[in-house]
Amino acid sequence: MARYYRYRLPPWAREWILICQRCILPIVIFQCIRTLFIPTTFDVLLLGILIGILIAFQLEWI
């Protein structure tokens, strides 16, 4: 099984990963506030997916 290293990617791909990593936290905060006021099934699922992506970025799985 090959290990994934973000630093072996081409520079343009690393740039996109860094941009996504910077943008995900404000999106999660907005979605959390939206879910608190108008909780629908879709909002809860979307919030769970976004939190999973945020955790993956923080642990550098992505």
C-alpha cells in the first residue's frame, strides 16, 4: 500500500490543497450556525461531511 505524501504532488496541486485547507474552517462554522437555526437532515449530513474533511486536513490525511 503506497503512502500518500502531499509534498510529492506538483506545485499547483499543493497550492489547491492549501487553499481548500484555509477555506474549510469558515465554511464549517457557517454550516454549524445554519444547522443550529434550521436543522434539516441535509444540513446535518453536510455538517458531518465538512467536519470529517476538516479533521482530515488537520491530521494531514489529505
